[in-house]
Amino acid sequence: MTVREMLEKRERETLSIYAALSEESKGREKEITPCDLRTDFQRDRDKIIYTKAFRRLKHKTQVFIAPLGDHYRTRLTHTLEVGQIARSISRALFLNEDLTEAISMGHDLGHTPFGHAGERALAELTKSGFRHNEQSLRIVKYLEGGSGINLTYEVMDGILNHVGPSYPETLEGRVCRLADKIAYINHDIDDACRAGILTEEALPFECTKVLGHSHGKRIDTIVRDCIKMSGEDIILSAEVYGAMMELEKFMFANVYLDSEAKTEEKKVFGIVKALYEYFMENHTLLKDEPGYDEENPEISVCDYISGMTDVFCVYKYNELFVPESWHKR
């Protein structure tokens, strides 16, 4: 019996009846030889963390654009926090931690430079719109490595449906969807307090009296409530869910849409718009990029711009539109 077979046997014997078993995966679009050491979901996790798209997350905005401090979240640290929360919930519910982790690591691969500001810019500029979850799926299916990384159905389903109207088919995917929200609401409060935009005392008392008066306590309360309430589905109690959603509304009103942290977003739109229009007119410059489509250049331009880090996006804008100093000796 191989190590993988022993791991699959352990899944059958120890996981919940609601868990997704790796040996019962719906499979991959391209069949591959099974690994002797890793289950399919472990293999997917490894595939994702070795992608260039995953490495680029360290230089992509979470909420605060171009922060000078070293301790603000980036899209990569957000991803790691989602993974920690999701695995804690999955472990306690005896779900498949490997599937949970794979989805968590891949869910934001398609995020744009400058976070949701960049996403909104591309969504407004393009005819078909732009959604980072769909771009995350496009990266793992078609772009990374030149032709995609051939993930299992369950991981791709979780990545695509971590936001939006449709929910993941697996409970592991639904855990990641909830963990994403738990993570960003709470770490964005932490970052906003660090930036001087919020104080702990300014948070709605009706929320904090339910969830807690500190970053760690709020996460602990929501996670414990999820574990207590979940069974055939991933749910929260009405009280905890209501408090969490009210806290999210507060963050939209005071941080995400109207705060000092958002003052630079008009500049973001200008940069993304200039790059979009330039590459739409000169899309053949992208002919060597993965997924280039001469008949539908908008897709290729979105692939290229959304894949940029904040730093590279500004660099490319300066290269194309800001004149260099020149003098004749």
C-alpha cells in the first residue's frame, strides 16, 4: 500500500460523512498518474503554492494602497489567514483539510493590482466585466504554466464560488467562503486601527458585545459558532451572523468606500484605464503571453493587467507614459 493509499484509507475511516474524500474526487480535465505520496487534494495545494500567480500576491493590495508600514496585510497574508481559519474549522468538523487548504490558497490568485480598486476599474472598462474569482479560475485552468495546472473539479469549484451568487458544492469550499469573510472583516479592522482610521471603541457596540472587543476574540467567537452550528451545511447562528454582517456594513461605510484610505483610488483608475487603452490598441505586444487571443484582445489585456503587482503596474505606467530625463552631453 502506498502512502497515498494509506492517507485515503485514513480519510475514509476518520472524516465526517459530509467530507469530500480525495479518492472520490470528480477528477481532472486531463487524467494524470496518481502520486504515490500525496492525495489529489494535497497535490493541488502544492501545485497552487508553486505558481507565479501565488508569489505575486505578496505585492498586491489588500485594502490599503501602497502603505508605508511593514505590518499591513497584503493579498498574500490575507490568503494565509483565510487558510488558517478555514483549516481550523475543517479540522474541528472532520472535513478534508487538504481540500480546504487548496481552495484557500487559490481563491484570490486572480486579484488585480490595488485590490478591489483595480478590480472595479477593469470591471468598468471591459465590455464583459471583470470578477476576480472568475479570473482565479482562468489562471489555474488556462494561464499558469502556459496551459493551466490541471486541478481537481472540487478545488476549481471552491475557487470560483468563494464569492458570488453560487455556493461551492463541497462543505470544504463553503468553509473557505466563510473563512474569507471572517478574515477580511477582522484583519481590515486591525489594519484600519493601525492606520488611525478607526479605533476599537468606534466599532458598533451591538456587534462587539456579541463577537468580542478584540481581533482575536472576534475570530474565535465566529469560528466556534460555526463549528457548533454546522452539520450538513456550513452556517452560523442568527445572532453571530447578524453581528458579523452589521460589522461588514460598518466597514463598507467607514473604510471600504469612504475613508482616507480610499483617496488614492481615482489615481488607480487612471493608471489602469491608461494601461487598458494602450494595450487594447497594441494588443499584439502581448502575443507571447499565456492565453493570448487575437480575436478577443480584451481577454488578453485583462489577463495581463490583472496579473500585475502594484509595483509592476506603476512601473509599466511610468515606462509608457512618463517621459524619462534626457540630456545631450
